[in-house]
Amino acid sequence: MRRFLAEAQADGLRCIAIVTGKGSSLEGGVLRRELPHWLNAPELRGLLLGAAHPHQANPGAVHLLLRRAASHRGPSRA
């Protein structure tokens, strides 16, 4: 997860979808259950601006908004 998010940010991507699937148990599968814990890890928190949790129309995916990579930022505003 860490490498995927870092590479996506380095490629200039801002919005990505993590497909977890719905899982077969009541609380969902392993990916769906563990994703919030992974995203809250200190080394990943700095990459993320926010998460849109599963929507009724697509309950097997979480959309993430990534911060811009330092190399993709425009001129600073003073």
C-alpha cells in the first residue's frame, strides 16, 4: 500500500480508487477491514488529503485524494 500510494503521488495522480471488494463476511473482507488502519499509519497520513468511503452504488471501492507531490506543485503564492 505504501509503495502504491507513493508511486501514484510521484506520477502526479491526485485521485485513486482502492478496490477492496465487499468481502464475504458481515464486516467485509480483510482489505476492506484493514484499509482504514493502513491509511492511518504515520508514514501514509502525509500523502493523503482525504478519503471518500464506499458509496451505495460502488460499495467495494474507496476513493482517495492524494496531496500533490513537491515536484508537481506550481509556483508558491506569497
